[in-house]
Amino acid sequence: MEEATTLVTPQMEASKGVWHSFETSFPITATDIRRWAIATYWGQMPPRLFWDEEYARTTRWGGIVAPEDFNPFAWQLPRELTEEELRLQGAIPGQETKKGDNILNGGQVDRFSARMRPGDVISSRSRLTHWEEREGRNGLTLYTYNETEWTNQRGEWVKSRVMTLIHY
């Protein structure tokens, strides 16, 4: 069996830097934020900034804001995943397994900016930013870096996440 000289596919080359997987959240409510904070801080009292409007008005935020880890897409309606999304998850039905189909989560890095507030509508988009190939103990290994970016309805950058996937 001949060893692969690269795990980079023509589809990867073509999709590098191209935004895809566009989604828009439902409008965020104060109740969504309160419930998220209660679940996140379960067993403890969540910070008042996330549930007490009167208190939150006295802070630099001027009102309730969501915890930075709040996910406005947690309550989305189900949708069909694209072939690209299925491929990134290693789950294209009927596709033959081959070298490079083993995928590990290599971690993620989140950066935050504008806080999410009641009434905000968040837009999300993703792209493959770059990759690296290296020889590892399992042979040729491909590290892909996928960025997801969130903005609010005012065009303010809310959050970005770079997720590393390891293919071997």
C-alpha cells in the first residue's frame, strides 16, 4: 500500500478562507440569559449582572448581558448539515474510510468582544483558515484550523473560535 504524500484535498484548497455555514439566532431574551446563567452556575448564585436588571443598570454595561460562554444557537431548529460540515465531523454516509479519516479534536481558542444582550440577533459563519501537515507516529498527520465568527445585528464582532482538528 502506497503512503499518502498529502492529506490536503482539492476541496480543501478550494474552500480555504471561504465563509460558509451561515446561521442567524433567534432574538436573545433576558430569560434565555437568566436560564443559561442558572445552568452554568448551578449550585451557586449566578452573578447579578446576568439576571437582576435593576443591579445590571448600575454597572458599566447599563443592563443585563449574557455570560461570554452564552450560546444563542443552543435552541435553533434542526437543519440539514452540509456535506462540508459532515466531512469535518467525519460522518459522510456511505463514504469509504481511508487514511486521514481518523479525526481528533485538537482543542479550541475563543476570543470575546461585544457582550450579548437581550434583543440581540447573532449571525454566525465559519471557514477553514489554514492547515499544517507533519509526520507523526501514526504517519502523515494533518492539522486543520477552522474559524467561527459571531457578530450582532449592529455588525459588532461578538466572538470568534478557532478549532483545531487532527486528521491521520
